[in-house]
Amino acid sequence: MNRKRKETSLTGVIVPVLSILLAVAIGAVIMAFLGANPVLALKSLVMGAFGSKPNLGTTFAKATPLIFTSLCACFAYKCGVFNLGGEGQFIMGSIAACYVTLTLGITGPAAVLLALVAGAAAGGIWGFIPGILKITRGQNEMIISIMFNYIATLLMGVVYTNWLREGSVPQTQAVPKESQLPRMITGMRMTWGFAIAIALGILIYIFLYRTSGGFKFRAVGINATASRFNGFPVNRYILFSFIISGAIAGLGGAQELLGTQFRLINGFAAGYGFDGVAMALIGQLHPIATVFVAIFFAALRAGATTMQAATGVPTSVSDIIQALVIVFTVAGMALTRLPEFKSFVQRFSAKRA
């Protein structure tokens, strides 16, 4: 049993690492075909992401919303449900934070705290809807949560074009400076939202793997029928997973508005939800691994501009590498679940023993 668990754990680490290495290798080949020096281009990408204090701050700032949406997906998937509504919950959190900071007349730390709480609550309520429909009506949570992404996007459009519009410009007013989320370190773009994201990843890990409630939660995800026969309140855990995962995304939306974007505008949060799902899968649904994957993807995005300026390699190559990582990881996970692959691993382990 222990050997099988170790093999599964090892496979869960090897697949993402090999996927990243293979994707980077193919990216290097593309760079060479474009006439650039792959070594210099990759070095420029790394330096653009981590080579200086401002660059590191930019990478962490870009990673922050991705960490929240990936943890949102990770938490729900651990209970065996598919919350694809992270983007809508993220947007609802930002709408709630925008409303609190612009209409209630509160400024300073109290406004920041209230906006973060309101964002988490709004995201949790938005996640509650597909959850309650699943456990009471048997509805498909993937379809409902995706549809609620569009509803949230359209609602945000009403907010920045009508309810809280700033003059003739289709955007909301900026969050007052006194109510903005402060930066962690002077000269670096990341705010305290990054610290919240890291702390949240650690707390989720502790809950899932170090508490009895987390064990029951994961047991429901592994086999809901067996959990129900053992007396676990399966429906309650499913609903709980949607509410908490939605609250995680909503908190991410609130901190993004307060610390980075400062206003709602067309295109706000576009793509964050599905990026989070992909990163959670690459991280093998492990909270800590998911955080590192989000930082890796943010580094690719932050360093792409420096790479282009230094070597002429277009930033789209960075996008290709990200896409290849996702494809290879998903394919690798599917391969490791094939009976033929499992029997091959068992034979190989037997020979080594």
C-alpha cells in the first residue's frame, strides 16, 4: 500500500515537471526557427521575471489573481465537483468590493477589510447557486457555473456602463487611494493580496491534509457513495465546497480591484477562471503545488516582454509554452491512468525490487 502510494505521489510530481521541461524545449526549438538564440531568449525571459526587484514584484502581482482562481478550482475538485465558475465568482467579488469602496463613504483600513469580506461573501453566494442546484435538483454544476460566468460578466457591464459609471467613459470611478490595498514592499508591484493568497494556500493545505474535516472532504471526492454509506453528509460537503471555493475566487476579485486594477472596465478578469482550472490540474490538485504553478505561469507572462525586447522573440511564444504545458500535463495524467501504464510500472518496480 505504501509503495503504491509513493508511486502515485512520484508520478504526480514527474508528470508536471516533464511537461514543463518538454514545453520549454519545444519553445526553444521555435525560438531557434525564428532566428533567435534560444539560450539567450530563455535567459532574458527568466531575467524579465526574476532578474530585479521590480520584475519580481510584477511576477508576483500577475500571479496573485491566478493563485486565487486556481485554489478555487482545487478546493472544489477535492470534493469531487467541478466548479468552472471561478471567473464569475472572481468578478462578483470585485463588484462587491467596488460597491463598498465607492458608495458607503468609508475609507482607510476599515474600507479595505469590509471590501475584502464583501468580495468573499459575494463569491460564496455566486458559488452557492450551482451547488444548491446540484444537490437539490441534480443539475450539472459545470454547465451552470459556466453560464453564471456570463451572467457575472454582463452584470459587471451594467455596473461600469450605468450604475457606477464615471462620466462619459465606460468604466467605474477609481477606488479612493485611502481604500487601496497597500504594497508589501516599496518598489515592488505586488500588494498584500499576494501574502493573503500564499497564506490561503497554506491554510487550505492544512485543512485538507491535516484535519479530520479535510479527510472527510477528500473522501467524498474519492467515492461519494462509500462516504454516504459511512454516514458522511455528502450533500453538505458538496455545498460547502462550492461556497468556499466561490469565496476564495471572490476574495481574489476584491483584492485585484483594490490592489491592481482599481476600477471595473471592459475585459476585467478575462480568462482568470479557466486559467485557474488549468493550473489546478497541472498542480495535481495540491494547494501548495498549485501556488507554484500559478507563479510559474505568471513568470512566463511577466518575462515575455523582456524576452521580446532583448531577442525579438514574440511574446506569443510564451503563450505557446503555456499551452503546451497544459496539453502535456493533461495527456500525461490520462496516460498514467491507463491499465497498461500501471501494469508497466508494477513490472518495473518488481524488477527493481
